[in-house]
Amino acid sequence: MSNLKPVLQTWATAERLPSLNPSAHVDSRNACKACGLGMGGQRGGRTNELDQFPSICRKSLQAHSSDTQGPIPVEVFDHPLAELAQLSGHELEHLGRLNTVLHKAAGEDRYRPLGWDQALVLMAGKFRAADPDRTFFYTSGRSSNEAGFVLQLMARLYGTNNVNNCSYYCHQATSVGLQTTVGTGTATLDLEQLVNSDCIFVIGANPSSNHPRFVTLLKACRDRGGQVIVINPAKEPGLVTFSQGVGASEYLQPKIGSDLWLLQGLAKAVIEGRHTDQGFIDAHTEGFAAFRADLEATSWASIAVQTGLAEDRIRALADLYARADHAVFAWGMGVTHHLHGAANVEAIANLALLRGMVGKPAAGLLPLRGHSNIQGMGTVGVKPTLAAEVLDHLEKTYGVRLPQTKGMDTLACLEAAAQGNIDAALMMGGNLFSATPNSAWAAATLDKIGFKVFLTTTLNRGHVVGMETSEALILPVSARDEERQPTTQESMFNYIRLSDGGPVRLDHVRSEVEVLCGLAEALLPGGPVDFSLFRQHSHVQQAIAAAIPGMAPLADISQTKQEFTVGGRLLTRPEFATATGRARFAVRAAPETQASAAFPFVLASVRSEGQFNSIVYDEADKFRKTSTRWCVLMNRMDIDALGLEAGGRADVSSPVGQMRGVLVYEYDVPRGNALTYYPEANVLIGTAHDDRSKTPAFKSTAVAIRATGELR
Ligand code: SF4
């Protein structure tokens, strides 16, 4: 048996690819497998909800190129885990599609092929032997609403609320911050309203890399005479210029982690400039007096110091906002990935409320959600706490008492595992190892989980790291456009897409719903739910329609083929689902910088154009002009002050880890700030998180940067 690395180098991926027909893919009636903007579905991949016909998106093709790979040759699994673990995420992804059930016994050094029937028996036996409270169930946004609903119902009938999804590492701060202010957890407007807005804020997001067609909508706003205001510490070329020489009208670069100060400064300037909509504030909100008093007590000098932005600049931006009639606030994980992520989201809502920009058409709040069905996962109950009415419905429908104990979020599950308190876990999609901060801790923690099951289409580092002593099962599943029955997904505009599925490309993969029903039948025989019925997706759709508010049209979607907006989500009138029916201004203390004498830089981890979440398609980033992901992007003056050179090497260290020998790039970021690529940067990032949302602070880690060799 030869060493794996050299074998891969001579094994050109292109030779293993079946012919990729991009137009056949994008025109198939399936929701895009990449971002949460939610293209595709019954209109095909080049047409949006408004029947507009935009361009092909490279992100969508990247996801498709991965799914159309040939199967991983089984000889690869002759190699021990230690060799597989030497492969990068990019190399593992490009090994091909998984087409073999794989089992690694505890203490063995490699995976071995296993039959589907044996795998199901093994899996059911392991979960049956475990205390449900010592297990967890995790999903990504790749899976369908149908699979998510079956998974969460099975887990709860089994006996645990330890059910969560990858948004607990991404946008949970959004859900918390929106609930406290406007009484919802998702976008308050749809695409139709967005295209009628005259001002769009893009805060802490880089849609040119992560939501490409959103940039088309930004350009359209500029073309109709509207403003696009970008707030981002990094000057991202794809936002400076959208296309054809048109780009952001204003681009503010606050220091990393100073968002709350800037948002408070903007609110202060709006109030001081008498730009508030006092009629709206009086009639539809509460808490304004306390909010105004807090801003009055916040000095402009402190705002300027913390943000690195002059008072005049912030006032000018507030004046621009004041001229808008229909403003939309969009944001990404640059807002949520902080110790104060939920407070950041509340501050955005505050700013919108000041001018009555929530609760009317063509204005509102728009979190830019990551994966194509991550919002749907929350909607169908893949979360630790079900809404009371959903819990009540499920209990009455199935005549059961479901667990009442508080379930654990994603990080809490990992922390429990670190304490040796998790015996079994099921992970449907995603890459929990790579997504978790503090990589060394994550690997050791995952290995403490005695038995892990992964449902996946390709291999990733989460399948080969954190595995040394524990037992694991990998189950190969269908991609969305290979499903034999239609599935549904929810976009970030609360729009439910219907995906037809399509031809199965590999002979040993199974639908996730089929796998979960097989597990549920074996694990819960004679239980109150006949999971064999759920093998028909239409039955799952009817169950979701009955249980989940706003989802009634799902009941017969397989006949009607009618996609729809989830009921009760859009706020076109100022009627808020809070206890008083009024929106609430939130008052939160703005934080001090994370930097310290020992770790004087604040570092944000970022994604590249050539990746999607933790999946890396290309080493290079065509927007930032980086050729390797093992790099740090810094301000020119910091490079000089440290005696470094652009194109040279540096070591980056934090209290939890080091990245040695990273390539130094000059980049337009504030002094004292730096960027590195996620998930590689997770070796530096600790598990500190926003207390209210549990979202880790992936984008504000204090680090030291030195010339390579100076670190001890
Ligand atoms: S913008 Fe997002 S949803 Fe639309 S095609 Fe691109 S990746 Fe897919």
C-alpha cells in the first residue's frame, strides 16, 4: 500500500468527474445547494421569486461540482486515519463522493466498509444503550425540512431535547436580538420589498463572496438611485465595486468588534439631527426614553476612539440614512460572531426603529443567512427548545409527553462532551470539528464521544479528526438534486422552495429521510409515531403543515407545486409579536476592545470566494488576490511596524493556539486588526461566546503577530 498523499497528487480529480453540465444543473427544479438567498426551486436555478432572470452564480456551481464527483475508490479506506487526517479539507472534499457505508471500531486505526443493514442495527443499538440525555443530534442547513422534522421528532420521542443545528455557531445571535426587539427571529421583509427599497445597509457581511446574487440586488438599488452603505472593517473589493463600475455609495471601516459603538453613534446622530420618526416611536415602540438617555450619556469622543471613525463621518452617514424613505438593514456574521453578537443585532433593530423602518413595506431587517436551508431547520424544530404551541401540538397529535428539560445548544453539547458526558451523537451534514472554535480542544472533545454517526455526501476533516479512540459510522446520503421524492427548503426571505430531486448518481447512497426513518423504526419500535409512513415525504410535509405555524401550504405541496412565504413572518405593518405588541428599544453597554498588551491585534476569521462555510473549493481567493489560505491580511503600517514584509512569513498566536509561517498580505483593514481564513483560524479562536445566544466570537480574537521564528 502506497502513501496516500502522493497517490492523490497523481490522481487528477478532473479525470474522475463525469461531464458537468452547468446549465442542466442550474435549470433543474431544485433549490440552490449553497447560500440562503434561496435561488432555484420550481423556477429553476437562474430565476428568483420575482421571476427575474439573473446570471449563473459560481457558488452554486461550486456546490454542484462537488456533488457530481465520482465515488471515492474503496482502496482509499485501506489507508489508516492518521494518513487521511493529513489531508486538508480541500483534499478530502476532492477525494470524491461517498458511496460506501464506513465503520471505525473503537481503538481501530481505520474505517472499514459495512452493509447498510448492519449499520442501522449497530446505530440503533448504540443509541438504545445510551441515556438520551447523554446524546445529541446536530444538523447543517444542507438537509431538507423533511429530514429535519423527522430527526427532531425522533430525537424527542427517544428522550432528548439536545437537538440543534449549525446556526448556533452562526446566526443564533440574530434570532435572540430580533426576538427581544421586534418579536421575530427571521427577516421582516421579502425579496419583492427589498427591490423597492431606496437604501440598503450591508453590515458585517461580504456578499460578493458568500451571497453572490445579493450583490446583483445591491447594484440594482444603486441603479434605481438608491444608496448602499457598507459597514465592514475590511475594504472588500467585491463591495467597493459590484459591477460595471457601480459599487457602494458609502463604505465605513470601523475597528473589528466596535460595531456596537458605531451603531450607537449612528443612533445618537439620528436623534441629535432630529431625524427620528417620533410618531412611529410613540405609537409602536417602548423603551425609547431609556435608550435616548443612554446615548446622551455616551460621548462622541469614546465612540470615535472605539470605532476609529471621526464623529463627522458618522454624522454624515446618519444624514444619508435620514434621507431614505425605505431602508433595509442586512447583516452577516461580522455582526453575530462577537461576545456581544445579540446586542449588535439589537442595535441594528434600534437604528431601524428610530426612523420607523420596521413594520412597513420595502423596509426592514434582513439577516443574510448562510446555508440554503439553515433557516428551515429552525422552523421545523431542529433546536433545543420548541415553541410552546408546537410542543403542545406534537404531544396531542401523538399522545405523548415529550421531554421538558432544557436542551443543549451546539457549544453546550461540545462542552458536555469535553466533560465526558456525551456517549453518542448523530450529525446530519456539516463539519462539526472544523466549525468548532479551538481546534485542539474540539478534536479531543469529539474523541470523547464514544459513538458518532455522520450522514454525509463527501468526506471532511470532521470524519477523520477527533476519532482516534472512539467508534464512528459514516452513512453516504443523496444530494438534494438526487432525492427520489421532492423535498423543501426555506430561504432567508422566509420563502419555501420545492426541490424535485433527480437522478441518483451513485448506487449506495440513501435519502436522509429514509435513513432516519430506518433508525427510528429500529430505535422506537411500537412507538406512538409510525415512522414507516414518513418514508413518503408527503406524509412528513403534512405533519409539518399541521404542527408548525405558517406552514399550512406545505400539506399538499407535492400536488400543488406551489412555493410560498411562511405565514406571519413579514412585517409590513407595525404589529410586533412582543408581549405588548410594541417593538422595544434595547439598551446594552458597548464592549471594550479584546486587544491586550500580550495580544495587541484583534483578528477576524473570514471566508473566501472559493469556499462555502467550512468547505474549501479553491485555495485562492479571487477577490482578495490571495493564493493560499494559510495567510494573514494586515494593514500596511502594521506590517512595517512589526518589521514584516508583504509576501514574507509571520506567526500568529492567541491564548489557545498558533498559526506558524502564514503568508503576510497587505490589506485595507484598520490598524491593529487582521484577517485569517476560517476554518483554519479556529486553532487561534477560543470557545468564548455571547452569553445570550451562545454564538462563539469567531470574529474578535486577540492575537500577537510576529516574524516567523520569534514565537517560542
Ligand atoms: S446567491 Fe446563493 S442561493 Fe443564489 S445561486 Fe448564488 S449561492 Fe445559490
